[in-house]
Amino acid sequence: MNDSDMFEIMKEKLFTAVVGDVLDVLGYRHQFLPQPIKPLVPGTKIAGRAMTVLEADYLEGEGHGPLADQPFGLMFAALDDLKPDEIYIATGASLDYALWGGLMSTRAIHLSAAGAILNGFIRDTGEIRKLGFAAFSRGAFAQDQGVRGKVLDYRVPISIEGVQIENGDLIFADDEGVLVIPKQVEQQAISDALEKVSTENEVAQAIRAGMSTQEAFATFGVM
């Protein structure tokens, strides 16, 4: 299936828990980002391709590199490079300031991005809610990035607490977690997850009819 169809099927029929279970079986057992990364608006679910962003603490007026006098570093270039159905996913900075805000959300919506996932904080939360933009983060903090940090690069490999993320990786996120699905198994993972959901529906029906959990697991192999 093409990406657009896959993203819609994922959002309509799947959830991160079932895809995570399938990845466990396939041998990919460390694919969830840290548990504190949650959607700003409960019930938000997104699927898309990662547009990776590398952040760093970088005090204004310090340093001699090419980004020393460039506020926010390459953040505007990274934001403007977002493509439809991509997810801006950033890490590398401390928790001393916000990595995303309202104007960035406005630009991302114009570019038809799927959402933003920040290993850090966001701000302008009221504005982001009104815009209806899908933002996942560790929480809200008003302190600005401008004089404290910069984007060093984008569309490069990044790592969040041991989870490796390549630009273009399939990302799936909901209330229960943010999942990175490796490219080499993404088609199998989605196919297996759809099959598992169908089987779980049969298990639920059998349990409602009186089957014990032990018998159900022995019969269907899932629980």
C-alpha cells in the first residue's frame, strides 16, 4: 500500500500497543520513545514519516562556529523543509526551554505536516489547541529557545534514550506512546498488527461468551 493509505489504516484500525507487541515478536524490543512524551490533546493519534531534527544548548553570544550569531540555528530551515505527512521530531537539547510553539504549528499546518514530537517541552499550548495541530512532548514550559538553544542539523540520524530514529522512519503515536517502526519491517509489522487486532476481537467475543482466559490464550495465542 502507499503511504497515505497506510497512515489512514493505522489511525483508523490500529493503536501503538498492538504494533508494539508485533515488533516485540519480530525482535525489535526497544522502539517506544520515553513514556513522558504525551499528546497535548488527549485522544490525538498520528502516523507519518520522521523528519529528524538535532537540537543543542547554545547560549546567545557564545561560540565561534557558523551558527553562533544565527538565532535558533537551523530551526527555520528545518521547519520550512517539512513535507506533507511528515512529523517534525526533535531531540538533543536540555529541558531548560521549549522546542516548539504556536507559530511553528501554523507553518507546519500550511505545509500539511502530520504533527510534531519533541523530546522536550512546547509552549503556546492554547494557540496550538485552537489550531488543532498534533503536538507530542514532555509537557509545557514558556521559556524560549532563542537565547538558549539552536537546531544544529536536520534529516540526520538521532537517538532518544537509546531508540534510534532515521529520517523517513515510520512513526505512530497515540495516548499510550510514541513508536518508531523500522523501515525494514514496517510492512510486515502493520500487516501482522491488523491480523492481531482481528484475532483479539475474536478473543473478546469468546471471553464475553464465557471462555476462560487460559482457554482463550491456548486457543488463540493472544491476550
